[in-house]
Amino acid sequence: MNKYLLRGILLLSTGIAASYGGNILMENENNIYKIIMPLGVILFGMGFLLIMYSFFRKMDRRAILQRRREKE
């Protein structure tokens, strides 16, 4: 696992937890959920983007290594 995948998984799980916690606060009619839920969505989105970025980097690296092998 590379660092982008680990950070993505961490942000993804944190975003899910924050959104879930915000949902619980919303059911309890606590107004702090208005801050926590958007934060959870933003963290979830950043985590998803980092995971996708790590996969694109992996594919790009494989293509570069393949081109180098073909040249040799």
C-alpha cells in the first residue's frame, strides 16, 4: 500500500464516521450537526479522490515500466 491509498482510506473512514455522527446529532436535535455533516462529506470526497489517485499512479507507473522494458 502506498501513502496515498493509506491516507485515502483514513480520510474515507473518517468522513463516514463524521457523517454518521452528524446524523445521530441531527436526530437528537443538536445544532452542531450543521458543521459536522459537511465536514464528513468533504473528508469522504477527499478520501475517495486520494484512493482514485493512488490507482491512477499505479497504472501510470506500470505503463512507464513497460515502456522501459520494451526499449531495452
